[in-house]
Amino acid sequence: MVIRMILGLLGLMWAGYGAWCFADPGMLRDVAGVSASRASGSVDLRATYGGLQMAVGVLLLGGALRAAMTRQVLLTYGVLCAGIGLGRLLAALLESEWSGYTVGAIVFELGSAFAALLLFSRGGARVRSG
């Protein structure tokens, strides 16, 4: 039950941040140093920072609401977070960029990956529906 509550909280966080990014992609300029120079760039920001992050949130909410999905959601989330976290870490090393946003995102993403994959490997997804 605790795992499903955590997935629910994470799902709301991802979906909420994605919705914010979709509604106001210009806010990423101040938060993450990312901005669009043309309308096509704004479309890409809305799709990647908005739509994709909302989809991760929906995935997590699915794992929270349906015990039968929890195990698969833990594995999927762990792989997704490992990919983005390792990509961000390698990019930060290449760019020598260690802003608070970058470090915080690396810690969140790699920490999420580790926790999700650990729970998956320990069978934590054999969650009861109650």
C-alpha cells in the first residue's frame, strides 16, 4: 500500500509539472535555462516537458490505482528515470554545468530509478489490492 501511495504522489508531481510546462513553456527559461527561439521550439517544449511528463504521471497514477500494474510501472519508471538521469549526468559532465536545477534533477531522477528498480527487484510489486 505504501508503494502505491508513493506512486500516486509521484504521479501527481509529474503530471502537475508537465501540465505547468505545457501551459507555460516560457517558465522553463528561468527554471531550467531552456527556451524556444521559434514556434516550432515552443511546440517541442510543450510536447517534451509537457506531454511526456504528463504521460509519466499518468503511468505512475495507473500503478497507484491498479495493484496489478504496480510491478510493471516500477520497472518502466525505473528504466525511464535511469535513462534521463544518466543522460543528464553525462551532459552535465560534458558541459561542466552544475546548477541547482541540474544537480537536483540528477539526484531526483537517479534516486527515483534506484528506488523503483530496487522495489521491483525485491518483488515489492507483489502488492495486494487492499
